[in-house]
Amino acid sequence: MSAAWRCGPPRALTVLFVWHLPKPAVRQMPCKFMHCCGVANKRWITFQHLNFLKRMYVTQYNKDLSQQAKPKSDPVAPPFLQKKHLGQEKTVIREIRPVSPLHPPLSETSNRNEFKEVNSAAVVEDLATAVGAESKEEKQWKEMKLQLDDLPGILARLSKIKLTALVVSTASAGFAMAPVPFDLTCFLLTSIGTGLASCAANSINQFFEVPFDSNMNRTKNRPLVRGQISPLLAVSFAASCAVPGIALLTLGVNPLTGVLGAFNIFLYTCCYTPMKRMSIVNTWVGAVVGAIPPIMGWTAATGSLDAGALLLGGILYSWQFPHFNALSWGLREDYSRGGYCMMSVTHPAMCRRVALRHCLALIGLSALAPILNVTTWNFPLISLPINLYISYLGFRFYRDADRSSSRKLFFCSLWHLPMLLLLMLTCKKSLLEKEDKSELLS
């Protein structure tokens, strides 16, 4: 009885403990333990047995848990994030593409591209530094170096060689129209002296207008503006042209022609040049300057100031208004930027009206030539077509007031003057006819 009691309660406790075990595989362990206890000749169940049973249970249970453990599933993302991840995966799949063996690997191309970018950046920096250095050098003063090979061309542009050639040609026309026998030596001295005087006047004009010419596209490349020669050299060149030119006209030709040459230099440099920035009267003063050379040619041949000389001067005076007004019409922005007071800028209607008026005046002056006994009556007739044509273009310029009409009038004036002087020379009255007429009158 006592033995049964000793073993009864522990066995009951064991049965209850085994009943609460979760799985059959684990429940078999206490049964085996109880079987071992029964075989052990009714030995006492002590605390060591229960502790051993506990350790076996814990070990077996942990092993079952480790076998049943599953990998942790990824957290479920919201739908908009799923689309985003899918898009990223697609982009990754697009980026990973099979590369043909003809091209280098992606790493090599990327390295090369990076190397090219670095090189291009370095080149750009070098160019920027070079441009900055050049701009700094341009802003600094440089020593002017004049080469002897470039000097003739520079002096030709300083003296406005084309304008000088026109002045010499008009003086030669005046000399040829004079009613005296032709003297070659006097003609050459007159031409050389007039050309030197014109070179001097043009050089001094450019010397005075350097600050204003630099603002105009038409004159910004002149030698003094660009610094190709020094102002001292320009003034020296003007003096070296003016002194021998006036000396040739005075001593080699006659004093009257020398005085006209000196007066023309003074009028062009000291009156016309400063007046260009003061009043539109400069155009009339400039026309007087252009009218003096044919008068100089006439006085060089005859030694006197006759009506024929004034007629030639009047023709040149009237011709300059359609010529210059048409030219200045297309350069209004330039003249305004340079600070010049021109009719085309300040009085555009007057500019067109004056041009038309003097185009018509050429017809009347041509009709005066036979009356003043300079040409025959054929001259007004054969010069009428070209005078009517330039008058028509002057009317178009007055009516339309555009660049097209001004250009047509300007280009017409370029060939109109030499044609008119040539016709005048062909219709010149011979010296014998004048002598016969003077004898009849006496």
C-alpha cells in the first residue's frame, strides 16, 4: 500500500503533464520514461528524473521548431509602390542588354566617355583662359609697329585716294575746257599740285574726326582709327603734301591757282569738317569745296576767273547734292551714331527736295554753256537725256524716300558726271571760232 502510494501520485502527475504535450512525437518520451521507471524495480521518482524529462522536452521541442521554421516573407507593398518597383525592374532589364563583340565593354566605353568629358572640359577651360588673356591683351596698350611694305596702302587710304582722283579729274576737265592752247607742262603741274592739296586736306580731315569715325561702320577701319599710323605721322604727311602742292600751284602755274588751292584746304579742314557736327549748312559748304577744283583747272590754263570757270564750278556744285544726299540717306544710322548733323538725319524731307532741285538745275546749267560761249548748242541737246534721267531718279527719290531709290540715284550720279564732262568737252568751241567771233564783234 505504501509502495503504491509512493509511486501513485508521481505517475498521476506525469500522466497529466504528458496529456498537455502538444504533439504525439513528444508525448512518447514520457511513456518511455515511465516504462523505464517500471522496469527499475519500483525505484523512487526523484527530482533528477523530472529535471531530465524537462531537458529532453525542451531539446526536442526546439528541434521541431527549427524544422518547421519558414523564411520570412517580404512585406506586401501598396499597389502604387508595386507599379513603381515593376517600372524600375523594367528599366533595369532594359539597361542590361547583350553587347556585341564589335564594341568594347560597357565599363571601357564609360571610362572612355569620362576621359573624353574630362579632356573636353580641360580644353574649354584652356580656351576660356586663352580668350580672357587675349581680351586683357587687347585692352592693354600695344606698341605700334609700322612696316614699310604697308605704308603706301595706309597713306593712300589716309588721303582718300579715290576722292583725290575725282578731284584731279575735275580739275583736268576745267583745264581742258579753257579756251587756250593746251600746255602739257602746265597741265601736269596743275594735276600734281591739285592732287597734293587734296591729299593734305583729306589727311587733316581724318586727323580731326578720329573720335567720331570710330563710332561709324563706314569709317571705323580708317588708318588713324585702327592705330595703323600715329597722329604725328598723319599730320607730317599732310604738311608734306600741302606745302609742295601749294608751292607748285603758286610758283609753277600762277598765284591765283595757288590761292584757290590754299583756300580750298582751309575751307575743307577748318570750316566743313567742324561744321558737320554743328549744322546742316555743312552740305552747302562741302559743295563749294567740290566746285573749286574745276575752277582751279580753268584759272591754271587762262590765269583769270571767267564766266566759263564759274559755269564749270556751278555744274560741280549742283551735281554734289543728288550725289551726297542719296549717299547719306543710306547712312543715316551711321551719321547719327557718329554725331554728324546731316540733312538726311535731321531734315529728311529737305534732303530729298534739295536733291531733286539740283537735278533739275543741271538741265539749266547745261543750257547756259552755249550762251556763255563755252560749248556749242549741241551740248544742251545731247546732254538732255542723261540730265532728264537723273532728274527722274531724283523725283523717284523725292517721292518714295526709300533706300532703293536713293541707291539708284547715287549710282547714276557716279557715271553721270564723267559722261556730262565728256560731252561738254566734245562740244567745246574751238579757239578759231572764238577768234573769228571776237573779230566780227570788233
